[in-house]
Amino acid sequence: MRRLRTASPRTLAILAATVVAVALGAVGIAQAVGGATPPPAKPLDQAIYDASRAPAVDGITARIEFKNNLLPSGALPEGTASPVLTGASGRLWLTNDGRLRLELQSDNGDAQIASDGTKFSIYDASSNTAYTGTLPQDGSKPAEHREPSLKNIQNGLAKLGQMWDLSGAQPGTTANQPSYTVRIAPKDDGGLLGAAEIAWDAARGVPLRAAIYAQGQSDPVLELKATEISYGKIAASDVDATPPKGAKVTELNPALGTDAHGKPTAVHGLADVQKQVPFTISAPETLAGLPRREVSLIRSDNENGALVTYGKGLGQILVFEHKAGAQGGKSDLRLPTVNIDGATGTELATALGTIVTFNRDGVGYIVAGSVPPLAAENAARGLQ
């Protein structure tokens, strides 16, 4: 599958959050066969080069396992938590042009992530909530596909190695397939991220497993891997996942205007976003020592809000602001309370980051980042 084999390494970062949706959707699964043995040892550049030249496949259908060990013990309500929060088994469909649907199944209801390569949606049946948005596009016309040369790969790895530590291509087996695994870890400020791993089919070049590790932990906090897998063309209905009628929809980057060519455009910049929301945006130039980088318009259930980002890379802090009450009530999670300059909020501390939520003067705030609780609390207190 050429799109998967030639994807930029930045795809994993998203990860991230982002954190979590792009990382799950990027995982492809290869066909399982019996009696797999590890492939021969190869340098990382050669293993990637060979994977990029592997024959393309028409599509992938798989049964998968998703593990989520992010949330602290006792935070989840019994019998009601989403499979996105607890982990679950499920199915994956992925086409050769980048369309996908990932469905997680549990006794508490299903959850699904879908993308057509341009837009994405994340639906949680336990809360009947869907998050939708548009994936970043570089605006350039698609170029004719060409396998990268070994020199190109070596140059790319050298550039990546300036900010990340890379392991070699570790031979092994994944999903009963001969595979190579690479481990990548930030050299500098990676927030609470310790490392990430990707395993791919040694013969076909298709990713088989993705895992994310927190600092100082040997077990992954997030992992998606295959159990049963097969190749073949994918029906359009298998990757067409529209949230059901009546679902609450949060649009993360709504388009309220058009550009010179009549195409929809998102709204950015403090002044322009302020015109679109019914409250005063709190966006100091610096927050917790990080400079403000962007202010963007978001929409939740037809209510406009703002997203303010501070810093860059994995150590950045995100601030979501909305009219109090526009987010559909309190979370079902059992979370400790925290005092934010007189306002009582809640705090979710995980192995990869912290989320602080509070209301003040009719405005609801969500402060999130791959930072320890104290840093998130200090950032929340800086929103005046």
C-alpha cells in the first residue's frame, strides 16, 4: 500500500493527540500466515528502502486489539466507559487510497474512527458524541508516485535524527508475520512521551503495530496491533462511517469563509476568532513560559469556541475555550478536583499528559498538554 509505505514519519506524532486519532488511523495490518520466522537483519535505511519498493496491496481487512493504559486507576466509572478509554478489540478496514475505518467494540457501546484522507470523524456511542475535522493539507497537487532512493531515505533519517533517537530495524515477528520494528524517542523536550514503536511487514512494507510509551515505563500506554488479517479490495460501505442522526457533533476546524477560489477556509487569528465567539477569549501572549502560537475557531454542537496553542512540538499546551454549558454537561469520569484561583475544576492526570477543566465568568476552559499536573495547573491559573 503505497500511501502507507511512503508516509512521512511525522504521521506518528499525532498523533497526537493528537493526539490519539491520527496515530490509530495510520496503522495498517498485513495478512497473517503460519510459521513466521524473523527476517534477516538489515540496516534501518535498507529495511525502509525495501519496504518502499514492496508490491502494493488493494486493501486490508483486520481484527485488531487496542490497549489504553492512560487513565489512572479509579477514574473510569464501572460499566459505562467508552472503548476508546478502556481499550477493546475491533476491526479495521483500509483502502489503497488512504480511506479507513477503525471500529472498537465493547459491552458499553462501540466507537469508530474514520477518514477519507481529507476529513476525519471520531464517534463514541457511549456518549453519542462525534468529533469531526479536516486533516492538514499542503495545498500542492499530487505528484507522480516515485519510490524514494536509498540516498533520499538516508538523508531523511539523518534529518530526523537531529531531533529523535532512532533504533535500528529490529527483526522479529508481528501478527505472525516476519517484521521489522523501529523505536523512536525525542532527544529534547518530548513532554511526557518516552518513545514510540512501529512494526511493519518485512515483505510488504505495511505497518503491523504502533505503540506509545511514557517516560520511564517499559509497557506501552497506547498500543494497536493485529490479530487476524487479510488482503483484498475494500467495499466503499466498509469505510463510509457517518455519525448517526441525533449525535452531538464537535467540529474541530470549521470553515466559515471562502478563499479567492471559493473554497472553504478555517478561521485563525485572535481578532478574527474573537468576532465569531460570544465571550471574551483569554489568550495571553505567554502561558506557563510558552509563547502563544495560534488562535483557531472550533465549533461544538453549533456553538463556536476557540482553541489557543502555546509552545510547539510535543511539549505544547492547548487551551480550549467555550461558552459554559456548551459542551453538554459534566464528564462521567471520576476525577479529583483542583482550585484554579477560586474556581473549582477537575484534573485528569495520565502517563502522557494532563487535562484541567474549569469554568469562570460564564466561560468553560480545557487546558491540555503532555506536561505534569503542576504545569497544567499553572497554565490554567495564567488564563485571566
